[in-house]
Amino acid sequence: MTGTLKRHAPILTLGILLLVGLFAPLALKLSAIGFWLEVLLGGLMAGVLYSLVALGFVLIFKASGVFNFAQGAMVLFAALAVARLSERMPLWAAILIAVVIMVVLAMVIERLVLRPLVNQEGVALLMATLGVTYFLDGFGQTVWGSDIYSIELGIAREPVMILDGWIQGGILINRDDVAAAAVAVLLVGALALFFQKTATGRALRAVADDHQAAQSIGIPLNRIWVIVWSVAGVVAIVAGVIWGGKLGVQFSISLVALKALPVVILGGFTSIPGAILGGLIIGVGEKMAEVFLGPPLVKLFDLAGGGIENWFAYMLALLFLLVRPEGLFGERHIDRV
């Protein structure tokens, strides 16, 4: 981990300098430092939520080498399950039952979709995840309904004022954002230990490198895929509960997966810490761009304004694909001839 940080230190430093150099002067001109910090914290919290969805992509990619387009549908399906079950039982019981449902779903996907495609081309698995996406979207509506549902997390929605004695006007933060950040930190730590310290975690990485080679040394490919899809399902529950608690459970949640794509491009498709760092960069960048870069552009070019937050992440991802396609923490692939 330390060696990776040292290798990527110049890139990280350059990125931080670019963000600070672009936005800090605008922030100081347009508002007080307290408001700038408030926007910064809001971006960090949004980035944490993006990272939770991106973690599911990274987990599946590490185990199969395929980008899982179904992760957004899994987040929606898990959130719907928790929301509807919590109407009849306590939230903790609804979450436990949702975990069982996602594990069973992982077993079904492995048996009916993945097992017949072992040792096939990656594009076949990719198209299979697209099929799973549309199935989960339709099946979720059939089983759970298509209305907007709420998830009550028991966290007060009123923001909290902090640092009011240090900064004029103080800084407002949401309690649910802080809870989401704490959960994300614990989840990332657990997943990092799982992949680095356990035999199953090492087997997952071996399967991603070569399916046939992994099978030849006795790694049960089918069981490994069930495990990783189950873990991705648990991550989807966490992300779905947090997003559902903030926005309500609705089918637009599945579109959050589209914002997670730039996150994994920045961080690297095989890096759990990269998913977190990429999410934070995207979250902070889009919030800063919308608040501080938008007004000058509107004034300079006589624009209608707004919308920067919708495309900023994808433009940043495009730049990364041009200069560093493997991402900040991704593995370099060198073909020798």
C-alpha cells in the first residue's frame, strides 16, 4: 500500500493542486471560507455514497474480470427489499432478510447465468450482466412495487452546526452523511482485510487473473463467484439503504450506478482504496464545479446555468482515460512481444 502511494504521489499531488488552484480563488472571491468548507464537506459526503456503489463494481471485477452492469439494479433491488420489509418489521430484521435474499440471488445468478459461461469471452459475461440488470429492474417492480418508498434510519434529518465558534456562520453538516461516511470506512476496512488476509480473498484475485489456471490448482470457481456476488449484494444493501434513506427508494437510484462508472475509472477497476479515493475526487469536484465554477461561466458566456454537476464526472473520467486508463491505483498491463 505504501509503495503504491509513493508511485502515485506525483499524480495525486498534481490533482490536488489543480483542484485547489482552480476552485480556491473562486471560493474566496464568491463567499466566506465557511461556505467553501461546507461545499467541500458536502462533496466529500456525496463522494462516499458514490464510492459505496463503486465498491460493488470493483468486487465483481476483481473476481471475474468483467464490469458488472447489474450493480445499479442490485442496489435498487436491495433498497426495495429493505423498504418494503421494514413496513412489516424492524429495520434490522428487514436488513437481515435482505442479506439472505441477496445471497440467494447470487446463487441463482451463478447457477443460471455465470456457470454456463465459464471460460467464455469477457464480452459474453458483460452482456450477461446487462441481461441481469433488466431482469432485476422488472422483477423488482413485480415483487416490491414501483412506487416511491421511504427507509427510516432513525437519524434526525436536521443538519448540525459545527465550528461556529471558529468560523463565522459555522458549517452545516447532515447527520446521515456522517453516518454514511462512518459505515463506508468500516466497510472498506473489512473488505481490504478480506482480500489481503484471507485465503478466500486471495482465491478471488486468482480467479480474476485466469479462470482456467485457478480451476487447475483446485480453486472452486463456482463457489468463489457465489461468494463475491453475495458480498457485492451486501455492499448493494448498504448503498441502497443509505441512498434510500436520503432520497427515498425509487427507480432513479439505479442511475447512481452511472455516476459510479467514472469513480472506478479514476480509482482503478481492481482497487478498493481506489474506489474510495475516486468517489471523493468526483464528489468534491462536481460540487465545487457547480457552486464556484458555474456562476463565472454563466456570466462570461451568457449561459442559462446549472447542469455542470451532471457532466463533470464524465469529463474528468474521459481525461483519465486519455492519460492514465488504468486509473490511480489500477494495475498496469504490459504486453511483451
